[in-house]
Amino acid sequence: MATVSSNSLGERLRRARELRGLTLERVARETKIPQRHLEAFERDNLTAIPSGFYQRAELRTYAQAVGLDQRLALAELESALAPVDTRGPGETRENRGGRGSVSRLPYIVAAVAGIAVIAALFGRASVDPPPQLEPRVDPPAATDSAPTPGTVTPENAASSVAPHVAADPTQVAVPLPVPAKSVTALVVTTQPEGARVTVNGIGWGSSPATIPYLEPGQKRIRVSKEGYVAVERVLQVDAGRRHTLDIRLERAP
């Protein structure tokens, strides 16, 4: 199992998920990503997840669900998958311990032996006489008889051969991840914008703010901005619905 660094992609995903009070089961249910893949992401065990398109698509969806920048998450994934060059600076295959010059000798010997075998074969072919073939005389074809049904002639060749288009076996339809049918979300806007938004004491950035994958239930929303009176609202969040809350702030006396 891979070791998780404090600054690794998996650690960032786990902290973002826990900060928003989400469980792996909840994220798997909302994003349709297998829970074992989410656990592998958080452990930086990328070999447990199908590589290529699936891996990047699932990472984008997971990062969006926990509020991480998708582009930053993909960049960290590419960095983690990049090959590592273990050669020292200035070291090449030819000068690494002087092994390059020694390893060529077997190949040179094999090439010389191959040339000798080819030369012997050509020399034998030039000495042996070619086989004598008896001439074969075909009887003249009848010109006054009708062609047998089913026979392909120059006149009907174009119509008797049906075109056949072979399917390309390399083209494989790749199914896309099935998006969730409905997502519980909350959109908070303020007038003026730029107010700090918290839900049940957890910060969600500045307004306007879109908060996806909320647990259903009663939520206490608070918005605050320097120079304005802070406002709190209590909202009942229903599962599978998108709620919009617009708050007008008044200047502090």
C-alpha cells in the first residue's frame, strides 16, 4: 500500500471531504464513483484505479464534490504518474561503468556469423541447377457456350461482389461516468457581493457561492462582510433540490 504524504493529492482530497462533513459512502452515492476508487485516491494508490480516461474523469468528479480545484487536482495526478529518471547527472548508457563498449561485442559476433550463413546459402543456390518444369498446355476455352450460373465474369464482376465494410476492432466505445440524476445544492448570493458564507459553522468562501452535495436537513446560513451587519438565515434543505438564497446586507451604523 502506498504511503500517503501530508501534501499528496490523496491527503488533500481527504481533508477537503472531512472539512465539509462528507463520508466516503455519501460521495460514492452522489457521484456514482465506486467507494473502493475513492479510498484508493485518498491513499494515493493510483494503480488500483483504471488508468487513462476513467481515472481522470473520476478524479475531476471527486474534486468537484469536495470543493477542490479540478485543474489543480489533474495537474497533481499528472505529476504523480510522470516517470522518474534514476540516472545521475551527466550519466548516459554508454559511459555508465564502461559497460556500453563491452556489451556490443556479442552483437558484432552474431552479425558476422549471420552474414557468413547468408553468403553460404547464396553460393549454394548459384551452384545447384534450377529444377526443370514440363510445359503445360491448357485446352482452348469454348467461346460459344454460355457461362455457368454463379460464374464471375469481367462483365458481372462489379455487380457480383458486394462491398463489405469491416468494423474497426480498435474502436471501442468508452462509456462515460453516469452523472447523478439530482444533486442537493445551495446557492448563496448577497448584495453587495464578496461576503463570507458559512453553513453550520463551516466556511464556503465568498458570495456568490455554490455549495453542492449538502446533507439534507435544517441549515443555519450566516453571511458577513466588513462594514455591514451580519445576517443569519435558517433554511430547510431537501434532498435532490437546488436551493437559492439571496440576502441584502445593510451597512453597519
